[in-house]
Amino acid sequence: MRLNAKTKIGLVLLAGFALFAVIGPWIAPYDPTERGGDMLQPPSAQHWFGTTHLGQDILSQVLTGTRGVLLVGFVAGVVATVLAVLVGIASGYLTGLAAEGLSAVSNVFLVIPALPLIIIVASTLPGTGDWTIALVIGLTSWAWGARVLRAQTLSLRRRDYVQAARATGEPTWRIIGFEILPNLTAVIASGFVGTVIFAVLSEITLAFIGVSDISDWNWGTILFWAQSQQALAQGAWWWFVPAGLAIALLGTALSLLNFGIDEFVSPRLRACAGTAKVRMRVGFTPVLRREGGPGE
């Protein structure tokens, strides 16, 4: 697989966040909960990202909170992807009552609003730490991926090589594992990245509205305290801007990674990215012009 510029940028940004998630609490200059005398101070040489109303160092909070954000995002992504693969491929390949039952279950989860369901489930649980939030998001966010995989499996099960494997008496698990699953790898990877994006945003939303444990630092917790203390009204832009930029950069990295996977999956996108360019004109529909084509 040849990596394009977007994929490389996404991987570099994601690797940087992963590094900070591992070493962030160790390299943080201060304890994120430690109170100091420099209250609500703008960025300075002593506090690069400024301080809160209690004198807490915002840079230390951002670095410490990176681990929780990535932990929830990737654990929820793994859980949701595993469920989507199991339900989607099984309901697409099998026939009869089992397939209809699995399809009905995914349809039920698909029509339920995901974020309100996550809020209700998370608020009723006794503990709302990172692992609990990750499991709740993962267990409620698999339905869309399952529907996509089911549709792809329904198409693949009619292919000649699958029919030949069934005709030779290959067991079902071998057909799914060696004939169908390898052809769904890119789709599964794309669904995983999309689920991670949704999980990160959901976890930050839960922290921002106070559903998750606000004693566990993540970027949503920083925004929660900034909003509750009226940081915007006080002109303390440094309180919420670093966490907002971190969220935007992580979302950009994952989106660029997803774009790269889409180009790998679609030969048409791959061909257009390598041999064509888009000319934008005001008032006209964008057109593709191939290098060395007619009229050049």
C-alpha cells in the first residue's frame, strides 16, 4: 500500500498523540490537580498554557488527559469493531432465522440515538471511569458498522470463489475466515477509525456535561471546568483553546487516516489521486483533467 501525503500526515499526528498518551503524565511540569498562587494567568514562561482559577497548570492537564481520551477511543473502537464484524458477517453469510435475528438486533440498535443512549447508560452505572465509558460506547456503537459489513458480505457470498469453496465442502468458518474476511479488511479498518472518532467525541461530550467522573482528567474535563467557571466571559481564552485545538488535531489525524483508507479501497479514488487534478472555476462544475490529455 502506497501512503499518500494525507495518510502520512495523519499517521504522524496520531503517533504524536500516542506518544503523549504514554509519557504525558511523566513529562507534565506540574500535578494537574495542584493548586498554586498564580490564578487565572495567561500563558507565560512558567505556565505555557496558562492557569485555571485555582492556579492549576493547564498544560499539565492537557498532557495528562491525552491518555484517557485515546484509551477510551481505541478501546471503544476495538469493542464496537469486534461486535460489528461478528454480527455483520454472520448475518450476511448465514441464512434463515439466525441471520434474520442478528439483522433485527442491529436494526434496533441502529434506530436508537447513540449519544442519548450512551448518556442514559453511563449515568445509571455506579462507576464512570475511562474503562466503563469505553465499554458503554463500544457496546452501543457497533450497529452501523455491522450493517455495512452485512451488505458487503451479501455481495461477496455470491462470488465465484466463495461458491467454489462451498461446492468443495469447505466448512463455514473457513469460508468466512479465508475467503470473505480478507476482502473486508479495508472496510473494517475504515469502520474502526470512524468508530474511534465517534468514541473520542462521545467521551469528551460526556465529560463536558458532567456525566463521567470529573476527577479523571481528559480534554472534556478541562472544558467542563472552563465552562462552569465562565472562562469565556472572563476572557480566559487559554483555558479552553488548548483542549479545543487538541480535539481538532486528533480528529483531523483520524480523518486523514480514514481518507487514506478510502483511497486504498476505491480504485477510482486511487486513480484520480495519482493521475488527475481538479480545476475549480467560479460558476462551473469542477472537472477532472488528466495530465497529457486532449487539449494540452
